[in-house]
Amino acid sequence: MGTRLNYVGLLAGMGPMDLPELRATQLPALRLMFGLARLHPSLASPLLALDRLMFRSNPARALKALAKLLAEPDRRVLDASPAAADDFAAFLAEAYRQGIRGACTEAGLIAAPRPFALEAIQVPVHLYQSGMDRHVPAAMGRHLQARLPRATLRLFPQEGHLSIVINQFPRVLTDFNHSPQHEACLT
């Protein structure tokens, strides 16, 4: 898609999941799920079915259980805004409305080795990575930066997986609005 894109921004973007060294600090449940999905997407179905059951039956209680696994900055975000936490729980419940088939397929795609070389991507890629993310460890951002020829990495050491989205999204928009690629599109 390089001919169709002139700017890419990845906010807590998933790096290669087939490299165990990048996943060492990832939540154990995610390491297990993606490890199973790499073998075959349907092997992740018991974990996703449990997640679906929890979020579809009682989203608030499911989010409370999930929050215990999150990094401290993410828990603070959820605690600071009960309305946002309720919206997030409802979003997760809605993701499973039609079952787990889509989630299994997505887990398989994420877990599989990429069918292309990262080095072949010539579009500028702006990476925004948190230092305390337990879903997408910082090692993934550093790995992507080292392999993408036109990558820029902004590391936010005190952010988590959710908090980076809430706290740093204005920075992402500022970078986009001031990029040469964006300005070229306006002229």
C-alpha cells in the first residue's frame, strides 16, 4: 500500500509476534493466546470464549478483573473517569457481539510471521510507544524502529497501553498536522 499512503502513525502498535524476545514482558495470557493462535487460530478460542463470556455477561465486572492485569498508568486512566471506563467495557462487550470467530481470525493474523520484510516499507512511520505497556511491550517499538527505514520513535516511559492513547493523542495529531506529507496534501 506504499503507493497509497504518505504517512503512517502507530500508537501502541503491535510488532512482530513471532519473536519471543519482543514478548518477554507481555501479559502472560496474551503470550499464551498469541502462541496458540500462531499454531492455529482456533486454538485461541477457549481464551477468547472466556473473555467474551465475561464481557458480554457483565462488562463492568470484566473490566475490573482486566484492570488488575494492566499497568498502573492504565488503571489510573480507568479510575479517573468512570464514564470512560464504562464506555471501554461496553466497547469490549460489543466487540464480541457476533461471537469469537473474528477475534480468532485476527489473533491468527497478528501472531503469524509477516509475509513481507519491514525493511521494504518506504513510507514514513511514526511510532508512539509506551514504556509500561503490558500488551505491546516497548521492545516492539524499538524493533520496528530499527527495521523500518523511515521510522521515528517517540517513547513515553511512564505510559501504558491505554494511557498513551488518552494522554498522548494530541501529540500524535500535532506530529501529523506538522508532517511534510500532510502539508503536501493540503497544497
